[in-house]
Amino acid sequence: MSGLPNPDEHVEFCRRAEASGIDSLLMAFGFTRPDPITYSAVLGAHTEKIKFLVAVRSGIVSPTYFVQQINTLSALTRGRVCINIVAGRAPDELRYYGDFVSHDERYERTDEFWRICHALWRGDGPVDFAGQYYRIEGAKLNTPFVSDERSRPEIYLGGSSDQAHALAIRHADCLLTLPDTPKRMEPKVRAVLESGTEAGLLVTLVCKPTHAEAVEAAHAIVASAGQKARATHNVLRKQSDSVGYTTTYDLADRESAWPTPYLWTGAVPYLGPPGIALVGSAPEIVDALFEYRAIGVTRFLFMGHPDFEQMTFFGEEVLPRVREREQAGSLLT
């Protein structure tokens, strides 16, 4: 897999996202990809509306320098930046970056990181902080966060563990988690919602004109991935200490591939936990979104296969139906 950026192709993708009514695009972090902050600045210079959801891990840079980077990006994009906090899911990959702390320690460190970041965005004057992982003395920045709407970026936190939920309540605007059935998810996100933090799903979308076509497309994704991909993810599964990943792998193992009429786990062994998918026609996908909305889920971070095609179909067929139902009196926001 190449980590080289492809600006021409990705600028086109960003512009299609704008035309499709998409709010923001995830700029993921990892050794297989370009640096998300640098690349967001490049793509932001060629777009008008789309926001960039920049993934960040504590332990990679100092919190002061990170806020300086994000504030600079906000100035270059007129505030079109938000943050996806990722504590990390695979210890072996974290070690590429010199990060050797345990799962629970990563969350403790991330808490310190964001306490410092928020203090800088609040403008608390020179910031002093002495913790187990970070020590900051007299920190200040002359580059502010630039936005007509906010004094800091909107913050999403990805995770399913108790530590992730607690961290989202303290520091994030929205918790992003992998899906389960609405019935099983409802008690898991209740405390997050009661705190005033939103809940969202990270989920693959397989949407076609008919249910049969969507199911066929879903199985084609698995066939295209092949047994080599399954073997790779068997290895990755053993290396991950992510609660969300472990839970989703277990869900794919222990139940039917269809925990609900629209939620499909069949691609998880081949694509990993983010391969858990909502599958169906446009009206069926809308019904699924509203079922999750009924338990308080208000944000959705979709992946598509192929992503350009699925995003276009979503913008043309799914999103208008969502808006129509909203106008008819739905609570989905």
C-alpha cells in the first residue's frame, strides 16, 4: 500500500463530497497514509466547504505543538478542521512511532494531552501542567484558532472501552463507536448522552437501488478481498488491544452475519472491524439510521466500497430521504 498523496484524485473526491452534502472527511493517521495535517492543508486550499476530520494520537507530538499545528490549519482553511482522537488499536504499529505504553496508559496520557490542549484553546494565559506523561511550563501561542463559529475545533473520540467513554465525556463533543444492534448499544451510550456528549457510529455503507443488489455488492466485497485478506486480519486481530475491535470481531464470530435486517458482519473477518456494514436499499438505510437515532445516535462516519460511488449514491438517494423525514417531523438532527 502506497503512502504517497494523490492530490488531483483527492481534490476531485473532496469536491464530490461537497456536492453530495457531506459535512467532513476523515483524514486518517497511520504508516500507510500521508500525514493528515499537512495533507488537509493542501486539500483545503482547493476546496470551499468540506471540513477535514484530522485523526490524532497523543504520544506523537507535544500538545502545545499540536495546538499550534491545528490553529495554523484553521487559519489556512477558514476553520474547516475538526479532530478525531484515537488512542491507538495495535501496539506493534504504535511502536513504529516510539510509543510503548499499555492500553490503559494510553488513555491516561490522552487525558493529560487534552487537558493541556483545552487550556490553550480557552486562552488560560501561560499554561502550566505537571502530570505523569506531560510537563508544560508557561505555554502560550500567538496563532489562535480561526473560525466564525467556534473557539476550538469540534472534537470526536473513537473508542468502545469504559476509558474511551469517560474520556469522551471529559474532552469530546462526540463519541464515535463501532455499531452493534440498537438494543444492545442503547445502554452502552446512555451515560455519554446524559453527559451532553453526542454519540456517533463508524460504519461501512453498502447501499444500492434494491436490497438484492446491496447484498450482492456486499458479498462481492468479501470475494474481492479474498482469503489472503482474511489471513492478514487473523494476525491483526491477535495484535490489537482495542476493546471496540475485539468486541466487533467477537460479534462476527458468535452470531449470524445479520444481527439485524440491515447490519452485516460478513466482511469483518476480511476487512477488520471497520468492515461492519449497513447494507440495503436507500429507504432501508434511512430506516436503519432512524433506528439508531431513536437511541440517541446523531452522527455517522461512513466508509464505502468503492468510496466515490457510495458517497455519490448517498448524496443523491439517501440524504434527500433523510431530509424529507426530518421535515416530516423526525427527531434526527
